Amino acid sequence: MSQSQIAVDLILRKITEQTEKAKSRVQKASEVLLSALNTDIATTPFEYVYEEDRVRLKHYRPSKKEHKVPLLLIYALINRETMLDLQPDRSVVQTFLNHGMEVYKIDWGYPTKKDQYVSIDDHVNWYIDNIVDFIRERHNLPKINIMGICMGGAFSVMYSALHPEKVKNLVTTVTPTNFDTDKGLLHIWMRNSRAFQLGDTYRNMPGDLMNLGFLLLNPARLILDKYVGFFENMDDKDFVENFVRMEKWIFDSPDVPAATFHQFITDCYQKNLLIQSKLELNGKRVDLKNITMPVLNIYGQFDHLVPPEACNLLTKHVGSRDTEDICLKTGHIGIYVSSKCQALFAPKVAKWLKEREGDEPKAEPADTKTDAKTAQSKGVSARKSAAPAGITASSAAAAPPAGGLAAKTGETGRGKAVSAKSRRSGTKKKTAAERSTDAGKKKSTGKKASVRKS
Amino acid sequence: MNEEKKNETNAETVFADWMKSVTDFWKDMAKPEGGIAEMFGMSSSRKSRTVRQAQKNLETGSKIFQSLFSSVSNPEHMETLFKGADTLPDFLSSLTRQTWDGIFDLQRKWMERLATIGQETKAYSFEDIDQETFRTLREIYEKEFRKFLHIPSLGLNRFQQERVNNLIDRYTLFQTALSELLYMFYVPLEKTAAVMQEEIEQMAEKGELFADFKDYYNMWIKVLEGHYMTLLKSPEYTQVMDNAIEANLQYVKAREEVMYDLLQKLPVPTNRDMDDLYKDFYLLKKKVRELARKVERDEQQKSGETL
């Protein structure tokens, strides 16, 4: 064995240096940790404008409105939607507002045991449908834009396939639709285990248990290295604040209703029904060919939860001809929070939606489920020909009734009903879109709330 | 042997004396004249029909009791009874023997395992994970201990007893499955340490050792991550994880059953009660929604026809 040449003096000098550094860091860190830290998340001002059971709708107003059609953000049931507004300089919501978009965001709340029987159908065909109707009515628009995130993206896909007449453009981000892949560990585990029964036994799938599962996807990095990184930077106030914000978001995990969890794992992860257009919600088949509106599909190249293979088949299976796939060089969360993607992701979505804004079709049958080509041509012709109607819709949208104010004065329901009557009296025969709007309004049994976030 | 015989005879005598005093007591209590009725200051002439009936029942019961205990106190039967009692030490001895057999077996297998320590550990391969220890542990439990928890329960509380036994059983199985899962997470650490040792040896031979410890850490975490990635994708891990999930599910269910027994006695709703209530509530709400939508559609149609 050859004699090793170890630079002992160099190593000892390094140890001394590092000990000094660590000492200084700990001193500084104690100052940082004991000082007042700004670790608030979701600080962009909003108001709750709709509420039903545990589900609430957040409304964000831009200072200058440049988009006619509002955007509804549908987040996953796993973790909280606050991730889209994690910190002021890395906020997807704020970027949308800066682009003049009016944004609505579903806050799914915290399911309790009472919600254990709430299914995917209830989420898609009840809560989301009611919220979409509420926004359509509020803005006097037949269609709105929808952007889904992860599991919320899968819900958006299901909704758009079942209610294409209400969706103008669909944006899916890190959305799993093809579950038949071994690229992601989640896919392997969900297919080969009885994890779906956890929700049934615990009544809801416990958020903490899911979080533990996510940590175990990469224990070396997520349980060890992450905190080593924190230790090395804990003398940096900005770093600590951002780190704590992320920790707050990561471990704020609501439970997932048992019925929804069970169906999502068995029908999607195990049977892969969604991409095959075989998934059924309350007896209605989710046919992806019904998705005839423009589709923008964005996903992360290094996403360990929803790998590209789980996302990139969607656009090939939908009925729309106007589709675009974008694969960003980032991970599952990086799309929304990394500073690099802040400059790419949200501005791209805003631009893409703006390009497809056009004019609102006025007379599209609400209940029609047309095939792809028909719907596509309808949409195009309507955009070209119905400029005045579009402008009307836009002007109506420019000053939506302040839900919060109405609720405060106790005139929410009556005020809506009155405006609906006045519209009716001014028209001899209502268009299908209007009928649909009315239906949505009547259907909205949810309450409006006026909780103003300071 | 004589001493044993003597002790046995003494026990029989004591038992026979006690039995006699008991039967005499109940004989007095059940006398047609006096007895319980007189204890409460009632003269025999004023005995109501109910009291007479009660006395008669007591008398019958007393006679049955006397005949039963007289039969038991019969020397021959007493001998049988005490013979039965003599079998208890045999039973205990058998139980202890089986338990120790299991423990010795486990110890032997652990010793065998210890002997394999130091053998080469293959990096990035998890097919050779030693799950034998856990399997042995589980087998010993299932063969030697578990059967005691499955001894048929008797009497009024038999179901409750069964549920408690089931909880102990499921808890043990869950702990075993969890230990195995946790062991799985330890294996990459062991393998990474071996890889690091090799790497550092090679680097030392070449004189290319890192001066900064952070570099060693980076190398270690990278190797560890690689090991975890390989492990977590492996069918062996998935199987162990699935076993742990299943064991956890069974344990939680068993715990709920016992909790249900406990809570049932208290003036609080149980989980089962609440589940039923939530389900009814959910179904009713759903029905109302469907009906509301139907009414709205009908109203729309009507108003459409009117317009």
C-alpha cells in the first residue's frame, strides 16, 4: 500500500477557519432569530367574495385592469393555495395583478371529518361549478379563464371537459393527467400500495401523513440537507425569512377528504382513467375531447412529484387545436417560487391569455356539448364578429359589484335577484348564455362574505 | 409425596368446613319460619303473597346452591377439583417454556446475524437487505405469542376482551412492521458510510483529500441521496412500506373498536355515531342540491316558454 499524502496542516487550518466562521455565524444568527422577522405569507390584499361550506373564494383586484376576462386559480387539495402568493417579490398572484388581470383563487379550507364523504364530483361539479357561475354572473360573462395547479389542474381538466361552455381558456400547470409512468416515486408508491385506504381509515387523509410521505420522497435532501443549508445561512435575515415562509407553507397541510383521496388514487393513479377519457364523475364521463378551448400546459423538467411524463400527454388528448406545452427547467414548486421562473412563468401565462382574449361570444348554448371542431369554429367566429358584445361584457366586468360591500349591507341575494330581473325585462328572449348565467346565480346557494384581509 | 398428600388432605378439610358453614347459613336464611322476612320485622301472619313467593324462590335457590356445593364438597369431587388446580403450574410451565423457546430462537438468529457483520455491503443494491431479523421476530410473535391473544374469550364481556386482545395483537404487528420500515431507512446510511470509506481511502492514496469538510459533506449527501433514490424505487421497499401501511390500518381499526367500547358507556357520541350522522347529512345535502337544480331547470324552462 502506497503511503498517503495528507495535507494535515491544510486541513487543520481549514478546521480553524470554519470553527471561527461557525462561531461568528451563530452569534449573528442569534441576533437575526431574535429580531422581528417578516415571515407573513399571502400578503397581497384580497377579499373573500364567496363562501360555501369550507370553501371560499378570494378576489384580487389589479390597480389597472388590462384583461377583460378574469382568471380563476384552482389549487390542489394538498397544501394551501398561499403558495401562489408566498412572498411579495415572488408572487404569481402579484405578477398577474401587475399585468392587469383580475384574479380569483379558490381557498379549499380545512376539511374536517364532516367532509369525509365529499367526492371529486362534489369538488368539480358543485364547488367549482358554483364558483365559476358566480364569477360569470359577477362579470356578466359567458366564459372565464381557468388555471389549475397540480391536483387542482386535474380538477380543472375534469371541469373543462364537463362544462366546456363556461371555460374560455384553460391553463394547466404541473398537472398530472397521465398516471401510467414510473418516473415519479409517487406513481410507483400509489400504484403498489394500499395507501388509498389510509383516508378511509383516518376518515380523511391526514395532511401531516401526506407531508411525511413527501419528505420521504427524498429524505437526504428534504430532511437533512435542507436544514444544513438553513444552519449555514441563518445569519442572513432575508434567507431566514424566506426559509420560514416556505416552512410555513409546506407544513400547512389540510387533510384531504377520504372519498376524494380514495377516488383520486384508485381511478387516476391506479387505473389511469383520466387521460383515457374513461373517468366518471357521478355517472358522467370525463371526455377530454370536450376540451375545445385553448389549452396552455406548463410543467417542470425536474418535477419529482409530477414528472413531465405525467403532464405532457394532455394536449394530445384534448379536442382543442390551440394547444401549447411548455417545459420549464425547474421542479414542482420552483415554477411558482423560484426567482428565475417568476420572470418566465406568470408573464407567459398573462401574455398567452391576453392573446386569446378576443371578444366574447354571446350566444353559445349553455348546455351544448359540441365536438372539438364545431366548438372551435364557433369560438373563432364569435371572437371575430361579436365585438360590441365583448365590449359590453368588458365594461360590466370593469366594475363588478363589491361582494363584500353587498354582504355588509345585507343585500347580496336580493341585489343579485333584482339585477337579474332587470336584465330579463330588457330582453324579449334570453340568450342561452344569459340563461346559463341566471341558472348559475340561482344555483349559488353559497354565502358571500366580506372578510377583508388587511 | 406424603407431604403433598397431607397438604392436599388439609386443603380438602378446610374447604369442606367452609362449605358446610355456607350451606348452613343459607339453610337458616331460607327457613319457612323467620329467615329474611323476620329480619325485616315482618310477622309470618302478615306476610304478603309477594314475600311468600320471594321466600319460596329463595328456598329453591338455596336448595340448588346446597346441592351444588354439597356435591362439590364431596371428597371425591374435591380431589378432582384440586387435581385440576394442580394442572395450573403445568400450564404456566408450558407457557414459559414456549416463550423462552421463542426468545432463544430469536437470540440464536441474532447471533447468526451478528456473525455476518463485516461482510461486504454492496452499494446501490437493496436486494440483499437483511430482512430476516424482522421476519424472524414476526414469525416468533405469530407462532409463540399471538396464539395466547387468540384464546377464546368467555362470558359477558367476551367481545370486549376479544377486541382488547386484537388491539394488543395489531399494535405488536404494527410496531414490527414499522421497525422494519425504519430499518430500511437506516440501510442507505450504512451503505453510504461504506462507500465514503472506500472513496476516502482512494483519495488518500492519491493525496487528493479535500481540505474543506463541506466537500466531504457534499459528497456524502450526494451518495446518500443516490442510495435513497435506489432504495425507494425498489420493490423491496414498496413491499415493506405497504406492509407498514396495512399494519397501521389494522391497528387504527382495532384501536377504534376498543375506543368504541369505552365511549359507548359515556354520554358522548362515538366516531361510528358521528360517521353515520355525517353520512346522512352529506346524502341529504346532496339530495337537496340535486332537487334544487332540478327545480331551477324547471323554472327556467317555464320562464323560457312564457317569454
